[in-house]
Amino acid sequence: MTSTAHITGFGIATPDPVDQDTLWDEYFAHHFADVRVARRLFHGSQVRRRHAMVNPVLEDVSTWSTGTRMRRYEREAPPLGSAAVSAALADSGLSPTDIGLFAVASCTGYATPGLDIRLAAELGLSADAQRLMIGHMGCYAALPGLGAVTDFVLARARPAVLLCLELTSLHVQPPTQDVDQVVAHSLFSDAAAAVVVQPEPVRARGALKVVDVTALTDPATSDHMTWNVTDLGFRMGLSPRVPEVLAHHVAPTITGLLDRHGLTTTDVDAWAVHPGGPRILDTVAHALELPADALLTSQRVLAEHGNCSSATVLLVLHALHAAGRPRPGGYGVAMAFGPGLTLYAALVRAT
């Protein structure tokens, strides 16, 4: 049994980008023509561009059945996932046959045999590699996924890979006057992000030790964020009260995590906060009394990628890591939120 587990490789893959103004002018302005505040909400998302496997300007899927959307997911997801995992393996210096567990998180498409089986065969993982599918957890799924692969690494002393892959562009809904649909359609985007976690001894420069993972779920607010399967794809439900609920839980959850390790927020060198939207980031910064620049990377990811559901917090952590944060010996906190309402956080330390 090993005593530590480290993130040693990152891999990111995205479809073609599309400009936010183009999306509004050429599709969503007409789509939400009956919603008076739609333009203001759309441009208030602080998203400048997104990535879309299915660009609504070129291909309107809003009337597609769920079955048709799932068949498109089966076609589009494997190449994107393969690119992300291959990049993470190369970054870590490992080969596919080194991997003992392959975990896949996705809430935007389903098929059996699943993406885990298809990619394991395509990438050349060993036939005895274990697999784990994490479905329908939404935006926070990367962190329970990280916890699961870390536990495997600690118990089995073998490397593991976590892939988060979301194709939210498959779930454009029919025209509606619901304001929450305007907000959702202004934010969500497509991406695949993978990390390799391996046991000590680790020789990879700049590895991130996974120190701890924590969670909090408030079931009394379970109706505030939903992701429902309908005949016309998956439909997001978003309450404007989500930031209010998070404001109540963020500080005690994060200070509790840090307290267990004799730390405070001032000891954290890097904050990888899931940018669910501008109000979410403002709420976290205020609740934790963070410096003005603490969430700049999360803000940049929101601007350049939008909200890519489960992949987003890994995009932020990757961007911070590429910039040398946390610094050697320093701590970082990754944090994400989703249905439940659920808050997940992970404490990492740079080697």
C-alpha cells in the first residue's frame, strides 16, 4: 500500500471555438426573442467564446429527440476523450498499459458499452484495467472522480486516469420564455479534461499531491439545480438562489477541510474554483474573503471556455499548474458545485 498519490499529467481537448457574440447574433437572439431580458443575461455571462461539438449556428439540434442526440454523443465523444487521455499520459510519461483504473465522468451522454470501454480498447489499456463510470453528477463530478481514483492509487499502488468529458452543445432546448434557460444556454460549453494520478515515488516535476477531498450536500435545496432527461435532450434547471445557498456553505466547508491539516485560507497559494457563472465566483470570493486576484484564472477559463460542466474545474487546475501555481511546497484548493446542492473540494500540494 502506498502512502501518497500525485497528479502527474494533464490533458485537455476541445472542439472548435465559437464566438459568444456570433452565437447570440446568429442563433440565440431569435431563439429567445420572446424573453425581454435575454440579451442582457446572455452578455452578462462574461463568456467571450465557447467550444461546441455541435454549433447551433450551423446545426440546430433543438428539436432532436434524445435518442438522436445520444447517437451523436456516441460518435463525437470518443475522439475527444482519446485526445485528452493521450495528452495526459504523455504529460505523465506513462503508457496505457501502466494504468490500473480508468474512470470517466460525463452527464451529457450515455451508451452501453460505454465511453470507458470504447476508449480503454482504443487507447490500448490492459484487459485487466478496472473501469468506473461516473454519470449525472453534473459540474462537481471531477472531484468525487479524483477522490475515487486517488483511493484506488493508494490501495493498489497502480496509476489511474480520470477523464471528464461533456458535450453540452447536444442539449440545446426548444425556444422558451424561461429565464433559467437563457442563463444556462449563455454559459455551457464542450470540453474533455483528463488527469493521471500515480503513486509514489513520483519523479514528475511539478506533481500535485492529492492531500484530501471533502463534500457537503444540502438536500433541502435539491430543486435549485436540476438536469432532467426529456424527450428532447437533457434540460437544465437553475434557481437564482444558488449563490445564496453556496454563500451559506462555502466558508464552513473549506475552513473545515483546511483545519484538518492545520491550514487557513491564507496558506492556500492557488484557488481552482469551478466558474459556474460570475455570481458563483463573486460569492466564493466574498465568503472566503479572498484577495482580489485569487480567482483570476477561474474568470479567464469562464471567458475563454464557458462552463464545461465536470471538465471545468480541471481546466482551471491545469491553467494554474501551467502557470506554476501552487508554487513548490504550496497548497491549492479545487472546488466545484452542482446538483444536490452539492459542494466538493480537494486539497492538493505541489511537490
